Amino acid sequence: MKAELDPQAAGQPSPLAIEPMVEADIQPVMRIEAQSFSTTWPSNAFYNELRDNALAHYFVGRAGGRIVAYGGIWVILEDSHVTTIAVASEERGRGYGEAVLLHLLDDAVARGAAWMTLEVRESNAVAQTLYRKYGFTTVSTRKGYYSDNNESALVMWAGNLRSEIYRNRLRALRAAALSRSPAS
Ligand SMILES: CC(C)(COP(=O)(O)OP(=O)(O)OC[C@H]1O[C@@H](n2cnc3c(N)ncnc32)[C@H](O)[C@@H]1OP(=O)(O)O)[C@@H](O)C(=O)NCCC(=O)NCCS
């Protein structure tokens, strides 16, 4: 392929195609899960979420034909909760995590959510920077939330997702993100 037609050869990340997660995706998702978290979900947790939890909505992002990112939310009336989000370690810093978060926000709003919350480790500066970019602020701390090292969790919230001001913010962020790494 000529360099100018190949996004990666031209220094641009491959476009990310985001689709609902299906059971066949769980194995590649588990590889990224193991790279990403010190306390990992067993594959059964993903199967249960996909099969049995009507409130749960999970997505995978594919680039260059393979799964490089995933994320999930629960939506309960006006509240949504990011349960997980991760990008393959070798694919970080290319806009994929942001694309997945944008997709989760879009999906939550489409399902009627007005608010989004998540927990993040106190030490996870990268994720916190991403969340703050999308208007999440810390509203409380859960002391010793993570059992592996007794680390505290910051509880962050964003909203009102349906307000004019938030929709404008999202529009501007989406345009900037698309200009850097095109979604497919
Ligand atoms: C957090 C995570 C999903 C971000 O995904 P990513 O694809 O690397 O991030 P992106 O390239 O989309 O970057 C989006 C934004 O995240 C923040 N960010 C990304 N990498 C960063 C870094 N090294 N330092 C600081 N902020 C960073 C920035 O705000 C960035 O926006 P900008 O490019 O305008 O500065 C990814 O690092 C990851 O999978 N980490 C391990 C799992 C995890 O911690 N998940 C979150 C649990 S709460």
C-alpha cells in the first residue's frame, strides 16, 4: 500500500470501528484486560454482563482488523455508570480511549441518561485526565476501594449530559478528536 493511503504508515492511527461486544469478542478483550488492570475481571463476568444484564451495554473498538479497545456502561434511568474502559497497551495514546468514551457517552444519552459516573484509582492520572477533559469532576473518595493494594477510588460524575452546554462541549471535543484520528 502506498504510504499516503496507509494511515499507520503516514503516522496516523488506523480508524477505530466501534461495535457492540459479542461473546466471540471476550477472548481478545481478556488479553487487554490482563494488560490493563491489576485486579482483572474473569471472563465469566463479561459473559454474565452480555447474557444476563439488561442494563449493561458493552462495546469493542477494532482497528486494523483486531480488537484494540473496549468499554461498558450500565444505564439506569437517568444515571449511567462506566464499568470498564481499556485500550491495548501497545495502542494507547492514539485517541482510541477517547473514541470509546465518546461512544459510551453517546450511547448513554441515546438511552435517556443525563448523568455519568465512574470510579478511578487515585493514582491513575492518565484516566483522570481523560475524564476531566470530558467534564467529569471528583465528587467523593471511596477509601480503600481497591482490595489489591487498598488504594482509594475517586468517584467522578459528569452531567447534565443533555444540557446545551454539555452537548456543545461534546461537539467541540468530537470534532477535535475526529480531526486527529478519524473514526471509521
Ligand atoms: C485510560 C485509557 C483508556 C486512555 O486511552 P488512550 O487510548 O491511551 O487515550 P487517548 O489517546 O484516547 O487520549 C485521550 C486523552 O486521555 C488523556 N491521556 C492519554 N494519555 C495520557 C498520558 N500519557 N498522560 C496524560 N493524559 C493522557 C488526555 O486527556 C488525552 O487527550 P489529549 O490527547 O487531548 O491530551 C488507557 O490509558 C488505558 O487503557 N489504561 C489502562 C486501563 C485504565 O486505566 N482504564 C481506566 C480505568 S478507570
